[in-house]
Amino acid sequence: MLLFVGLGNPGAKYAGHRHNIGFMAIDRIAEDHGFGPWKGKFQGEIAEGQLGGQKVMLLKPGTFMNLSGQSVGEAMRFYKLEPGDVTVFHDELDLAPGKVRVKTGGGHAGHNGLRSIHQHVGEAYQRVRLGIGHPGRKELVAQYVLQDFAKADADWLGDLMRGISDGAAELAAGRKDRFLNAIAQRMAPAGAPPAPKSDAAGAAPKARPAVKPDEQAPDNRSPLQRLVDRFR
């Protein structure tokens, strides 16, 4: 069994904050992979499902960010898990928006949620670091992470959530490179052509002419659906 933890602050007023990107990732995995209903447990919310042939519990601590370790530690003790069975999804100031890194162990770099988890279970758990960028000055950090993502972030944020969901089973199976590749494919610039392949004689095929705008497939979505898709 694995435990996937999303970090954030509970309550509707925090839902769109940069600090809550861990909650967003866990919610997207639960929605796309048919996890059971969320239930109140372990000082938070938990949902059960399957990813990559593994039983996975999704946890959203309800203790607020700086006490996240209480919830994580309680769940680990109940299921008799080791730190290596735990993956924590969290916001990362030191990565550009949309960038993702996976690591195991190490320091908490001042992140209050990770600091709390360190105190309760140690540091030997896996982290999925979700880049949100840095405001530029240390004194602006608290205000920055506790603000909603800007409307201009909607496109890359939506692609990132889809990529995390696409690769969730690979992450559960321990294939971190494939997980990151699934995200990269979603985050690639729209319309970017694949690298040309050589033919049997070793020569690269001739480049195809660029598709003109009027040759593209029509977008038959309703205006409402386009708006919903933009912010998903």
C-alpha cells in the first residue's frame, strides 16, 4: 500500500492558493482514476483506489499546512507504513511555474508542511515538488503563496494537473522517469512537431508543409465547455 499526500490548507477560501497546489494534484488524481468518496479520517480527508497495480490511499490533511505531519503520521501508523511508502505533493518556490521534480529525502527548505512531516515521520519520504515560482524577495513569500493563482496561470496549471493524472500510475509503480515524461508531454508547447524519424535508408523524411489555420479541425465545443476546459 502507498500513501499519496497533498499539502494545502483546508477551506474554500484557500482552495485556489498557490500553497494548495498539492491538494489540487491529489483531487485531480482522485477524480480521473475513480477513487472512492472522500472520508473524514486522520485529521483530514482520505480516499482509496488503485494506481499502477498498487493500492493507494490519497490524503489531504485538514490540520492546516504547518501541522500536516500530525495527519500524515497518524495515517502511517494506522496502515503500518514506512516513510518510503509515502509521496508528498507540495508547492515549490525554487522551481519555475509548471516545473516538476521528484526526490526522496533531504531538507524541508523552510516549507512549513514539510517541516511538520519531518518532525513526525522523518525525512525519508518521496516528494513531488510542484514549481510555483518565487516572488523575488523573501519578505513577499508569505503573501505570494497565500494568494490565488493568476488567471494567466490557468493554461499551464491545467496542463500540469492533467500530466500528473496521466502519470500517476507510473509514479505508483516506481517509474519516476515515465511520470515526469507524462507531465512533459502535457506541458509541451501546443503544436510542437515531433522529432523527425529516419527511413529505412537512413534519410530523414521530408518536412510536411505547415498546416494553415483554416485547415485545422473545427472546435465544436460550446463556449461554456471551452471556458470549463480552460480552468480545469
